[in-house]
Amino acid sequence: MSEHVAGVPLRDTHVWLQGAFLACFAYGAQAVLAGMCVRLLWPSRVRRCDWANNTNSNAIAKRRRRWCLALVSYLLVMFVLSTVYVVGLLQFVQRVVAGTMEQTFWLAAPLGMPANVMMIVLGWMCEALHIWRCFIIYRCSSTLAAKMVIILPAAAFVGTVVLGGLWMKQVGTAPTLNWTTRCFDWTTPYFAVTLGLNSLTTILIVARLLLYRRRLNCALPVSASGQGSDYTTLAGLVVESAAIYTVFSLLFLLSFAFQHPLAQVFLQALCPIQTMSTCLVIFRISQGREWSQRHSEVHEMSSDDIGGTKWACSCSSREDVSGSTIQDIHTTAKDALET
């Protein structure tokens, strides 16, 4: 076997192949998660919600169906774009390995641009979902507070849109493999801002959930202090889903900064990893285990004065998204959830 293939070093060819394998693995995981999410969400979209003795049941059912339909549409669009990304990536890698593309045209090739564009668009979709989740969690206390909190994430999101557009223009006309142009290299700024936005929204969400847990445990008696464990579980889910993308993003930025060939491996897998992490969160939402707006609604049915603290108890029977009927008994303190 020769050391070079049509001007492409053999080592770089192996790197592109390894990156393609890793990207396909993450894409397969995303496809499975997306299918499971649609399977859980779609019955909730078409099934009539039957809540007895609840005057707001129709409004809640309509809102729930719209919510499920929006998530299903989001998943389908993301899956289609991910498929376009993987197809474009595999065609691009095939040309590189087959030796039909010179090294100086790797990123400017027509078959490479669809994958680049889909990677940026999917990144915008995932980041928008993170900001929306952050807004929903903070809105349960005050809409104004939620708007104040997401000012910085929203500004960072606008920055990713601008930098993403500049990066796509750069790689579409890049003359060399290391994505350098005669003006400025937008690779590091774009992926650094994206990583910062992902980390910021994760910190905001986890901090809010842990604050709810602390206030609930302080308000409840000692015998019921374990009621706040759900918030810890949700915080762990958010951290786990964000950690996967954060690790790959850091590995790419570090390897790219040192001009190491492994940067290609992490770059190719970065988009499928991000979409897979997003699908993981939506999957937990579809199972009814994630935070949603309905968790923040307290239906006051009775109140007792226990130790000077007003308690609002709500007992509601709801039909979960998997089709089974679950009896949810939410006991919370007003003072524990008010800010």
C-alpha cells in the first residue's frame, strides 16, 4: 500500500474513516432514541385526555397535544437533517479515501458543504431547545425573571448564529485543510461560543433545580425530606446529557488548537453527539420524568397550617405518555416554590 493516495496522507485517510465510523455510531443511537420518542409522544397527541372533575381538563389536553406535536415535529426535522449530514459526510469521506479529491479542496468540495451546513443548522436547533428549557424552568416563578435570566444565553445564541454563518462562508471557500483564510479563522470562536452557551444553560437549569430541592426540603418535615430527590434526578439528567457534548467539544477544540489530526475525528462526531444528547433529554421528557410546565402548576385543593407554613396539596390522576394511568400526588409548600 502506498503512503499517499492522490496527495492525501495515509494517516489523514485513516482519521477521516475513524471519524465517519464514530459519527455513524452516534447517528444510529440518535435514530433509535428519536424513534422511541415518537412512539411515546404520538399516542399522547391523538389520545383524548380524560381528567375527571377538572374544569381545566380541555385546556390542559389541548396544550398537551400541541406540546407533543411540537416535539414530534422537532424530532422529525432533526432526524431528516441528521440523515442529510451523515449522507453528505459519507460521500465526502468516500471521495477522500478513493483519492478523487485533492487535499487542498477537502472542505471546499461540493459534497462537503451539505454536511457543514447541516452541522451548523442542527447546532442551532439543539441550542434553541436548551434555551427554551431554561426559560420554562424559570418561568414557573415569574415570567419577568425568566426573561432576565435568558438574556445572556439569548445573546450567546445570536452570537452562534452570526459566527456559524461566517464559519460556513469560510469553509466554503477555504483553500487549505486547516480552515485558514486570508482574513480570520472562525472555527475556534464559533465552537468556543457554542460550548460556552451549552455550559451556561446547563448551569442555569441545574442551579434552579437544586434550589427547588433545597427549598422543598427546608419546608417539608424531616419525615418527608426525600420528596426533593426528583429534582436531584432531573439535575443529574441535565448534567449527563450535556457532559457528552461538552467532552467531545473540548477534545475537538484542544486537538484543533494543537493542529492534531484527531480534530477531524471529533469534528465529524460532534454533530451526531449533540443531536443524540438532545434526543436523550426529549426521551426522558416523553416518559414524563423531565421537568415540564405542568410540574410547576399547583392545583390547590386543600390547605393546612403546619408550623406556620401554608401547604397546598394537589392530587391528580393523569394519563402518562406511554398510555398507563399514574396517580400523582404532589405535595408542596407555597413558600418553597415562591421567589
